[in-house]
Amino acid sequence: MTQFSTKCAICPRLARHLQSVRAAYPGYHARPVPAFGDPAARLLIVGLAPGMHGANRTGRPFTGDYAGLLLYRTLHKFGFASSAESVSPDDGLVLHDCRITNAVKCLPPANKPTPDEVRTCNPHLQCELQALPCASVMLALGTVAHRAVILALGLRQSDYPFGHGAEHDVSGGRRLLDSYHCSRYNTQTRRLTAAMFERVVQRAAGLLHAGSAAGRAARSKKR
């Protein structure tokens, strides 16, 4: 089992980049960013990597930057978050049946990790996926996150193409949903609108609700 550590420096390029960021911004977290949320969650949201002035600054995924605005507002709307805003790690925000992580745990230069860096960090994502219960849902934000999930599951990339709103049956009775990343570029160009993103999260909530209902029905039959 791969143990996550905020002291990880396995990827030389990322380690050098974080060292320079810490020098320029001494108050920033500027280290690997751990997952955030309910440890027993059935919904796992997978992003790309920490944002320079968001998770890299605060130490919590999608916290304190533009990319988190749509994400947390939507999670709150569908009951997955106690607040519609994620400002800082001490803001009291709680996630319900939801956990957020990234394909790459360190801030990459220009927000673009290399394929080798994605592969090197993938064992952490494997552990997070293995911890998911049956009938859980994974939501990949963007192509890199989608491919990282497929890699972590040991599946063939060609069998699971990325597409906004796409839905894939994967191993263990779990479901993978895709969405465009809720980045500033995607939302300001309206490649991703609030309505588009809400439909995907609503679908995730529906799948989890159906899974709970099926589980209750199965248990009642055993009595």
C-alpha cells in the first residue's frame, strides 16, 4: 500500500517547482495536497492537480480559487457539502458522502503534469479507489483525471473514452462519470456551464440514491 505524505518528492520536476514556489510564497502550503472529505464516501471526485493559488496555497483541494466556486456550490446544492463556499481549511466546511482528490497531488508547472508524473502518483489514486464501497460513483473532472482513474483501475483506455456527461460501468459495481473540468477557462468560455455541471452531479446523486434503495431492498429480503 502506497502511503501518502506531504513530504513526497519522488517527481524531480515537481519537487523543484514546489521548492521555488515555497521560496516565492513562504505562506503557501506548496507541498503534496491530501484528499479532503468523508473517508467512507461513496462519491469520489477526481480533479487534475492543485491550483497555484488554490489548493497549493491552502492545502485543501479546490479551496480558495476560481475552480472551486462552481464545484462547491454544486455539491452544496445536491447535499454533498455543508456550505456553498470553500475558502480555507479552517472554514468549517464538511463534505457528506463525498471525497475530493486529484490525479496528481503536487502543483505542476503551467498546471500540466507529464504522463510520467501522472503514472508515478497513480498508486495514491489506486488506494483511494480501493477504499470506495460497492455501488460508489467516481466523477472525473477532465481528460487527465479520467485517464488516471482508468489507469488506477487497471482498465484499457480505449474501452472508456472521455466525454462530458459520459457514464461508464467499471469494476466492482461502481460507476465512472465524466465532466469537463470546472476551471476558469472552461466556465468563462462556457464550454462548461453551471447547468451542464449540475446535471452530472445530479446524476451522481441519483445513482447513489438508487444504490441505497437497492441495498435496503436486498437487506429486507434476507429478513
